[in-house]
Amino acid sequence: MAGLTARRTRLNSHIRELTRQVRLQPEQFIQPLFVVAGLAERERVPGLHNVWRETADSLRDQVRADLDAGISKFLLFPVPAEKASDEFQHDFAATQITALKHEFGAAIWLAVDVCLCAATTHGHCGVLDTAGAQIDNAASVAALARAARTFALAGADCVAPSDMMDGRVAAIRAALREADRDAVAVLSYSAKIHSGFYGPFRVAADSAPADTVKLRDRASYQIDPARPDDALLSSQRDASEGADMLMVKPGMPYLDVLARLSNAIPKPWAVYQTSGECAALELLSEAGLAERERVFVESWTAFARAGASMIISYNAREAAAWLRR
């Protein structure tokens, strides 16, 4: 039949399955986890489905449930009870890392976010200068390297700097070597955009920038949405400094950036489907305007199509069940 040529490979589910170029697998997914010091019981994160601010006890229960659901890779965000402007303490985080690895061992792969936003009194990702107007890059990098070293010694399989400070990957890699933890991987948020899609996360991590300092937002250290070349330069820098894996965050608004960077830099690429992105899809579903499972899987397919080999999503714990169907 004239005009049918292109449709022959679309006519039924069997041939569509055979001819797909992009295939998602549960092992590509990483589930974010929040653990909060001093919590009496776990709390829901607003806007997200089945995502919690965990206690130390509920964290282990959740990881056990995620393993049963087919997810074995995690990105941990520890939220300390005490905040500071410098001289940060990471005992709570280290205790949680050690406990998880002691209980689950090689059954899980545990990456730990390396940032200061949840630990600072002002909510910024680094140490501020005395005027509170700018980031002190050198002091911030030193603090981040100390945190990464602590997490690695506690048993983390991977450290994931998300702060966007200049030179932090080199400093972290040096700190890991000095601690005899050079085998610990570095997953760099190399292209983290100054985005409006982070809302629920900032509630979960108690990390929104405060209005009590002159530096009111993160525009001076995160990448401007209108400067994709900056994302490329930052990623090339982090790759050269020893990052094993690189990341674009957010995902859907920056598919063009992910496609460009993954083609330009031959490293494994992660994409972070942010809390705002997930919340938006949840709202569409709740309003009856989209099929929940379908829009999430479609968004994940777009990430893989653009070059991501790993996907960080708050709905990762549902991926195995959805992909089986």
C-alpha cells in the first residue's frame, strides 16, 4: 500500500518493541533519599508521591522496601540538626552512611550529595564572605573536600558534589586519594542550572537561601539557563579534574544541553529529574490531565534519548514495576 512504508514497523506492539532504539532498564535508576536529624517520625515531602524526610530508622525500612521493588542505587541527602556558617560537622551523615552500608553492604550502591546548603545558616551551597554578599570559593571548596572525605571514609560508594564551586572536583579527588579512598567515584553535578524547578527539594532538605544575607539567590554560582556554553565549559572542567560521571540538572527543560554535552564529552551522563519536574507530572495526573505512569516513562525515555545512561528521579522506586508493564 502506498504510503505505508514508514508505518510497517509501528503496526503492532511486537514490532514496536523489536525496533525501539531506546530501552530503559531498572538498573539505570537512582532513588534520592532524605534523612533528617532529630525527626521523631518521617514526614511527607509536599508535592511528591511516596517521598519522605526520613528518620534514621525509617530510612533503613525505606531502602529495604526499595530493594524489594527493584531499586538498588541511591543518592542520600543528610540534613543535620545544627546549622553553621563554617566548621561544619558531618557526624550525623557519616553515621547514616555507615549504618546503611553495614546493613545492606554490596546489595546497594550509595552516592552521597556533597553540598553545604542543608548545613549552612543561610542556605547557600558554600561559605559566604564576611559581608554575606558573595561565596568564598576557596573556603567553600576546602569544606566540601572535607565533607567528601568524611562520607567516603564512612563507606559511601560515590560522592556527588552539587554545589557548583570552581575547582571542587579536583579538591575532592585529592582528598579521596589522601584518605586512601581513590576507588570512590565522583558524580559531578557539572551542569546544574539556576532553575525554578527545585521547590519541593528545598523543603525536604531545609535548604532555601535565607533573606537575611545580601546574597539572595544562587545565580552567581549556578549556570544561567540562557548560557548553554557555560554548561559545556563547566562539564569539561570537571571531567578534566577527575569526575567519573557528569550530570545535567534539571532534566526536561535542558534536554538540548544534555544531548550536546553527552555528545561532546565521552563520560557516563546522569540526568536529575528534579522535585519540581516530578511534582508537575504528579499534578497533571491528579487533575486527570495525564496518565501518571505514561508521562513519567515518556520523560525518562527522553532523558535516555538525549544521552543519559543513569536517571535520578523521585519516582525511581516505581520504575521497575512500570517498565515491566
